[in-house]
Amino acid sequence: TWTYTPGSNFNGTDVFTVTISDGQGGISTATVNVGVTAVNDAPTLGSASVALLEADLASAVSTQSGSLNTLDIDSATVTTRLALPTAALTSSGAAVTWSLSSDGHTLLGTADSSEVLRATIDNQGNYTVTLSKPIDHAVDQGQNLASFNIGISATDGIATTLGSLTVRITDDTPEANAAVHSLRIRTDTINVNDLDAGFIGDTYQNYSYFEVRRTDADSHDTFVDRLRWGDPVSNSLKSGYDLVDNVGFTSSTGTVITEGTAFKLGDFTHSNYAIYGGSSTLSYTDVTIRMDVTINGVSTPVAFSVRLNHTETPNSADAVASRDIITLPAQTVSVQIAGQSYTVSLLGFQDKSGNIVNTIYTDEGTNNNTFGIYAQVSSVQTPVQTSGELLNQAGADGAYLSEVIIDGTRYGYNPTSGITVTSGTDHGNFSAADQTLTVQTGLGGVFVIDMDDGNYTYTASTNVTSSASDVLAYTVRDVDGDTASATVVVNVAPPTTVTLSNTGIPYQGNADPENIFGSSGNDTIYGDGGSDHISGNGGNDTVHGGQGSDLLGGGAGSDVFAWSFNDQGTPGDAYHDVITDFNTASRLAGGDVLDLRDLLQGELHLGTNSGNLGNFLQFENVGGNTLLHISSTGAYNSGYAATKDDQTITLQGVDLSNNNTLSNSQIIQNLLAGGKLITD
């Protein structure tokens, strides 16, 4: 009796020899043939998993590939297919719907008609899984995993093997971007002085010389400050106007004001008493206001002339209807200091509620109708700003700012409902159109924050007088509820003030605005970038303002004001420097000098002859000041145009044109002859 067991996976004929012995030397041998019939084996199918990262979706897609090594020892033909997943997934709240190609090689998951995930496989088991959009994960659990299985089958037509491909998707989280900014703010020193104001050109209905009185009621000007008119009904109480100047501004020293803040020029009073019909009644009068506005040491005269319209109403038992109506229009004057534009505005009256208005109503039968007249000086300058992004990484789920905190006030945000102030005082303004929150800080700065994408800008106040900081704390949240928090700090400071000692060592400034004061000796000062204020003080100084629009003063001594190559702006966008104390005496007599040899490129002249310097320099008399227009490349060769200016220099209080009697060429020759202009 014998038993035969074939080897694993063997089929065919196995042959072996059998020998029998009787133990006495007798043997017998036979050959045995065993036929083994083939039995079909199922294909082999490996297992695998893929790890996809939603963080990859920020730049592209998340993809992984591999192989399940599908084999069939019996057959060269194996068909491999994917199966529809049973897991319920969503993407941005929308259900993921699965579809399978007819050959089973491509599985597609979509949500709201957009592809979320694609899986492919071939008959050899080579697979690729691609994530195109995020799926929803458990709320507020950070970078957690979501996983599901994709079924796989491999068949040789007789037997089938089942397997699965595990897909693991790692949630991403938003990243908040902390930042620190530092800004230097050029704060203007503004003084108002030598104020004069009064009435001119008063005009009446039924004018009578005997009923109208004009009086100069103060001692510092010759304007009429008091008007009286009409035939009074009782007690000689005429109707009239009084204008009392603010004594804080009438002297030559004046008073310092704050840029952008209204200040009172004076008090206007209407004595509104009953007068007989047919007597003199005011129709209007012009109000003239003159003053000097001194900005950063440079004084500019400013004048307003506006018509004050008077409407006399009939008196009745209705006190409100009986009020007279007076209108003072607003007016604005523009001035330029060191290339910087400012507006000086006559704003109007301040009413009883503290509001600035242009029309007031005055009660009958009283002289208790007093209203302040207000003005304001404002800088028209490129704002000092910084900007950035609060969302360093929004993530594939999408993120927004769920909360910002400024000056202790919490502003909560939801993309659907907008802004809600959850604590503190609301200083913000929300625009639903572009989802931006604008907040003015206690420091006077302004944050503008896009609550959708996290972009922000900060504009500094121009009235910062000491170092301070504005802080923006915030939280970002994505669709899954994952959060991150950070802060943005903006350090704001006025220009650095530097006072030099008499060392003889040149001072090198930096790119920020500075206030630089020289010593009593001979100083060499380089302002470098920024809008600098430089005063050489005593000694024979050399002053380089550098780039930017600078305010320059040499002080005592014979000083050289120098410009280097690249100190200029660009054509049509020139830098504007002002020299406040340019001494017009010759250099030998101790006068000051303009050194332009390194600024101008290609200039030629011989001795005191102007040569081609007219192609580079154009002088203009502006209100008794000399404005020097410069084209560093000589672009005036085809004629002067302001669009060719890349640098201007104002000589404050100096008229090199001798009241417009000298030509441009003559001015250049005079400067060369006096040693006051250095060029190549």
C-alpha cells in the first residue's frame, strides 16, 4: 500500500521506481507513473494604504501611488477592479458621490459637481489615489485623520480574490502669522500767529448812514470787528455782529496747534434785537481772516475771504421761526513746505452741540448768540503704512478671521452674519461689500482688515509725539473649526533726535526720518534717507540731506548744502528740499553754497559762464522765495517742464531773481561768480 502527495501547485506526471525484495536475495522492480490533474488557483492580491495630506492642496493636489502586485500562477490574464466605497464622506458640507468606470479601473468621488478624490488601478495592481479637495473632518480636533476603504477584486475568470486599499486623509489647520512692524512718523510742528480778522464790505437793505455803525474793537489790527444796524424797537438795542479774535493766535509768537485737529480762530456773536421794518437791515458782509501758519519753522501767510450771508426773519410768537439765519461757507487754502503739501481750512461755526456747521440760527431778543469760528491745518502726504497677511496658511478647508481684538474691544466675525462686537466699545466700521473691518485705534492709527482672507493695512497717525504701539490680536478658524491665534504689533515712534558734539566726525543718518542738530563746530552731516530736519547750528557745516524731502538749515557760519548722485527723485516725482537760512553773501564773505557737482550728470561750464547749466537748473521766484528746479540729467535742453523735475530746492526768504529782473542765466552766473554754486 502506498500514498502519493503532490508538491504544492504541481500538476502533470510524476514518475518513480518501486523495488521489492524477499530478503533472500530475490528482488523485483517496477516503474510507477502518477498523473496529477491541474486545479485552478485564485489570483494573489496584496494589501496597501495611502496617506494623503490636505495641506498639499494649498499648492496643487495630494497624490500617492503604489502596487498591490496582483499575480495568478495559473493564468497570464487577471482582471483587477475597484469597488464603490461604503463610507459616507462630505466635502464643505456636500455629500461625496461615487462613480466607477465600466472597466472598474477608475473611481471618482465628486461633491457639488467638483472632483474631490480619484483612484485608478490597472490589472497588474498598480494604483494611484489623488485628493483634489478637502473632506470634512471632526470639528475642532486639529490635524486629525479620516480614513475609509476602497474595495478591490482580482479575478482570473474562475476564482476571485477580494482586498482593499485604505485611504487615510490628514486634516490641515490654519496658521496664524504673527508680525512686528516699526514705523517712524514725521510729526509736524505747526504754529499759528499774527491773526487778524474782521468785517469788510457789509451791505444793507434800506441803508441809512445814521443807522449803521462800524467799530474796530481791538488794538492789534485795523479791521472792523463790530457792526450795528437798524432802528431799534426798544432801549437802543441794535442788531449787530461782533467778531473777537482768539488772543492765543494774535501775537507774533502765536500758539502751537495739532495737525488735523480743529482750532478756534475767534468768537462770533449775533446780537439779535428787534428793529423797525424799513430800517437798515444787513444782507451780507465779507469776513477776512489773515494769519501766518508756521510749519516746521517755515512761515507762510494765509488769508481767507468769505461772504457771511444774513437772513433776517419776521418776528412772531414762534421763537423757532423767528430765528435769524447766518451762513459762513467753508474755504481751503493749499500751501507747500519742503515739498510737502498742507491744507489750511476755514471750517465754519461750532454750534451749541459742538458740531462744525456752516449755518447757524440765532434767537431773537438776546445777544447770547455766540459761536466759535474754527479752522484746521492738515497734511496732504503719502500715508505712513505697513501691511501684511494674518493667515500664513489658510489650509484646504478655507479659513477666515473669527475674532480680532484691538484696544480691548472684541470683534467677532462670521462670513454669513458679519461683525458682532462681543465686548468693549465699538470703534470699527464693517463693509459687507468687501468684508473689511476698519478700526481707528486709541493711538490714532487705522487698521483695515479683510476678514475673509486676512490681508491688512495699518496707517499710522501723524500726531504721534512719543514711542507707542498698536496691537492686533486675532484668531483664525477653518471650516472644520480648527483655530490658530497670533498678534500683530505696530511700533510707532516720532523721528529720532540727534544732537552732535564737536568731535569733527561726520554723522551718518539712516533711512528713517531724523531731527539732527549740529554742534557749535564744523560738522559734516549726512541725513541719508527719510524726510530729515537738519540744523547745522554754529560753525562752517557741510549738510547732505540725502534722499527724501528734507528741511535744511546751516545756522551760523559759511555752510555748504550738498546733493549726491541718486539723492534725487524721479522725473515728475521729485524730492523737495527747503533751505531755511540760505546766506546770499559771497562765499568769501561768509555766505552759503550749493554743491550740485555729484548730483548733476553731464554739466559743462567755464569759469562764471553758465555753459549748459540751464539744461539742468531753472530758477523761479515764488512769493519771495527762490524755487530751484533741477533735472539731474539735463532734460531741460528741449525746454523746461515740471514733469522733468527730479529735485527741487526752495531757498526760504531769498529772491535770487531780484524781483524777477534777472534771467535764469544771470542768476547762474551770479552764483558762480560768488562761489555759491559748485558744479563740474
